[in-house]
Amino acid sequence: MLHLFRKYSAVLRFMFMFLGSYFVFSMFYNAYLKFFRSEEYPPDFITHLVGEQSEALIDASGYDGAVLPHKTELSMKLFVNDYYLARIVEGCNSISIIILFAAFILSFFAKTKPTLLYILAGSVIIYAMNVVRIALLAIALYELPQYTDFLHSIMFPLVIYGTVFILWLIWVRIYSKAAGS
């Protein structure tokens, strides 16, 4: 039995670190969602901020963007040129994806400073890419409504998950070089 544990120790370490950090980060995020709801920033501050930043990017693209709190559900209503296109819900704020990203990076923990800096930089990249993704999705839905299902269900999830995957690959290459030296 000890032989098997030694043989698979790297896999077990990865699984423990990934699941443990994912669980801890998710608990903190769920506590945030539970205890920090706000009338001023519905549905929550981060989702509200993502909505406002998406609106600013839509405006900067030459369209008239607007986000308004939804009156009957926890979301922000997203408009382009006064046309209601979509809802921005808590799941659109990229935090769950950032948690997944961070848990993976911690599973391939290198030295403390580079690992934490990579998590911070990657989180900023994912967050920014998500805001760009929402703004582009809104514009695309406005301009190409016949492709709504494809854009929302396939193309734009591919953008955010593709970004995370590329960041993971970069980290694994960095980590494998650091582990080899």
C-alpha cells in the first residue's frame, strides 16, 4: 500500500491541492454572495462592476450601452442602443472561473512569490477578458441576432475557457521548467 502511495504521490498531491483550494475558495465566495448582497449594487458588487465595465466598453465601441438592475431577479439587464439583449447574472462575473484557475495553479505550486503573482496576473487577465467577452457578446447579439444560440452557448464560453486553458498551459510549462532545474 505504501508503495502505491509513493508511486502516485504526485497525482494525490495534485488532487488534494486542487480539490482543497477549490473548496476553500468556493466557500469564501459563497459567503461573500450570502453576506454582501447590496441594494446599492445589485445583484452583488462584483457582478454590478462587471456590468458597468461592459457598458463602458460597449460605449467605447460606438454603441449606446446600458445596464440596469433587474427588478424581479438577481441580475443586471444589458442593453445596446436601447434594445434589451441579455441578463448579467452572478455566474457571468468570472469569479467562479478565477477560482477554478487559481485552484489549478496552486496544484502545481512552485515558489510562493511566482505562484501568487501568476494567480494575480491570470485573474486580472481572466476578469478583463470576461468584460471584453460580455461587451462583444452584447454587440454581436445586437448585430447578429440570428446567431444568438451559437454566440452565447458556444463561441463566447470558448473565449473565456480558452483563455483559462492557455494560462494553464503557460503555467505548466513554467512549472515543469522550474521543477526540472
